[in-house]
Amino acid sequence: MRIIKKALNVENCGNFIRVGTDAMSIRIWFVTDDIIRMRCGFDDSFAERSYTLALTAWDDDFDEIMKKYRHKVEPKRAREIKEDAESFAIIGNKLNLKIYKDPFAVEITDKNGCILHRDQPWLGYREDSNKRHLHSIEINREDRFYGFGEHTGKLNKNREFL
């Protein structure tokens, strides 16, 4: 099992930000001022093959197939990257990321400091022995998870399986 335990460095690579860790690399795109995409390179390959993404800011092997349905944008750039002893701060136009160094965790806030996303430290990004990719985040009672698939049951899935 591979688990990211520590963030080692943050590098601005132009269209994306690269986060170096003790287990794998992460790429972060500000797709728009309101949309952040994070992707782990579990196998050090960031090859894209998606039928589901309609808005992208990167090349995808299926761009030609999806050209009628996909809109490609120029990603926004981080305004600033700062580092202190405990974390890296990536400042965007509307959203900010805080990358905690040890234990590794990612926190996303809006300009008012409202937490929109926070990883579970020590469990945030991992690959198990079956090569499954897992991501664990903190959730609160007030959080809502809506299911719009083909399954029945309550619309709000929060605490559905507890």
C-alpha cells in the first residue's frame, strides 16, 4: 500500500501546480476561478482518457472523439505560492489551497476562509495492494451528498450507510 504521508515541495509548472510527496506526484489545475482539479500520479503517468469530462484544461486521448461535447479552456494561474514550516499555500483568484506538509492533507477554502474541502490526514491519498486508488475526506453532519443515478432511496445520501 502506498500512502502520501508528507508533502515535500510545490512547483508552479505554468498550466498546473505540481506537488511532490513521499509517495507520488499530484497535479493541481485551476480549471476556472471556481473549479480546482487535483490528480494523483499513482503510476507517474498523467495520461487522460475520459468520456465524462465536458470542461477540461489539459490534453486528453479522447479529445477527438469528444470534440462535440468537450470545451477546453485555458487554466487560471495561481496568484501566489507561499511556504511556511507547516504548509504550502496556493492562492487563487477565488479559491485557496493549503497543503499540509506532515501529515499530508489538502484543505480548500474560499476567500472568506470557509472550508470547502479537507482531506483526512494520513488517509487522504492512497493506493492499496490491488492498485485501487482511494481518497478520504472529512465530512460533517451538515454536508449533503446527492445521488442521481439509477438507484432508489433517499435523495440525500449523507449518513445513508452508517
